[in-house]
Amino acid sequence: QVQVVESGGNLVQAGGSLRLSCVVSGTIFKFYHMSWYRQAPGKQRELVAKITTGANTNYADSVKGRFTISRDNAKNTVHLQMNTLKPEDTAVYYCNAQSQYSTSDFWGQGTQVTVSS
């Protein structure tokens, strides 16, 4: 059974930093593209950052230059380093694992990030 578990969400002041982590178990992590999404109250879930199995990355325009996604295949973990946080970054952040060989994908339960002004 595949499990995706996020951690690291917190309350932080604007301009601060947070590092989110996501651990995947029950499957072969290196065969999954990993993404972070977020959903703010009243808004649709949006892609924040993605890292492929080949370590290629892409980011939403709103976070470019502030957020960095990385993966550690030895630890089945993906991180999202978030710097210079803004109140508009407030959301529940979700980790997604998408198989590179099929349409299978898995979601975590989410972790709350709140940025105060």
C-alpha cells in the first residue's frame, strides 16, 4: 500500500522560511515524479513545483526564485524549501506522487502553511 506523508507546515511571519518534507512508502520512489500542490480557502488546488524522476524541475510563476524542490531517492523523500514567504502563500500544501510508467498517482493528507503579515 502506497503512503504519502507530508510534514513541516507551520505558522510563520512574512519573509520567513519553511521546509516541507514528504515521505513515500510502499513503492519504488525513484520511479515517481513528485509534485507539491497547494489549495487556499475558496480556491482551486494549484501546482506549486514538480521534480521528475530525472530531477528536472518546474515551478509556478508565483514561487519562482523563492521555492526550491528537491528529492532524495535514498530516503524516499521530496522537500520543498520555501523562502521569502508571503501571506498569499498561505494554503494547505499537498504532496503528489505520479508513476512514470502508468496513470497511477497518490496524494498525501496535506500540511497547513500559514504566513502572517
